[in-house]
Amino acid sequence: MKTIAIVNGPNLHRLGQREPGVYGDGSLADLEATLQAEAEQLGVALRFFQSNHEGALVEHLWELADAGVTGVIFNPAAYTHTSVALRDAIKGAGLKVIEVHISNVHTREAFRHHSYISPVAAGVICGLGLKGYSLALHALAGQ
Ligand code: DQA
């Protein structure tokens, strides 16, 4: 069975509490439960990981590659806009990443308009709320 990883970066552990006007009311646990149910319908296995630490995210990406998980749904959160290290891990480990943002980063502050991750991502979804993760899951499961 194909395994797909869902990786979330800093502050996303507080989904539902954090700026609900921007990120919605659903918690990370709610999101993971929804995706788990969808994965069962699609016949794929999921692995979940969230960290507020850049280095932990780098190490986790390499562990996913070592485990043979090539499909990753990744919301790098604020590190999207700052992290060469995460970009290099994706590229170096040869991971197929769909970059997901809950909000439409292009309608927000200018510092959110640039992503270090997009040039090494297979696809990018933003602005569709938590639904973006489901769309990415369907895309990776169908490949
Ligand atoms: C985010 C957008 C980022 O700019 C922000 O730093 C986040 C969340 C999103 O999902 O919309 O933490 O990645």
C-alpha cells in the first residue's frame, strides 16, 4: 500500500485557535481525522508529523525518503518564506512534495508572496482552506 506523509510546520499545532478568521475553526486533530478517513477510502496509508522546529522538519523529510515515502503533503507555514534548508532537503532527498497553504498567501503581506519551497514542489495549493490537503491527497493517491 502506498504511504503518503502529511507534514505541518510551525504554529499549525494550534489550528482552530490561531487566527480562525484566516485559518478556520478546525483543529489539527480534526484535519488529520478527516484525511485518515479519506485515505481509507482511497486505499493509501498516511503518516502525520508536525513540528515548530526547522531542523526537526529537515530530519523528518530525510526519514520519509529513507522509509520510501515519496509523496508528501507539506505545509511549511512560516518556513515557506525563509527556509533554504527545507528546500534543500526536499530536493536532496528526491521527495515529491505538494506544498499546501490554508490561506491565499498571495493576497496577504508581501513577505508571504515568495516561497523557497515552490521551485522544488510538484504542485502548490493555496487559499482553499483545509480542503487543500484533501485535494493534495487525492492528487498523490491517484499517481
Ligand atoms: C500558511 C501561510 C504562511 O504564510 C503562514 O506563515 C502560516 C500558514 C498557510 O497555511 O496559509 O503559518 O502556510
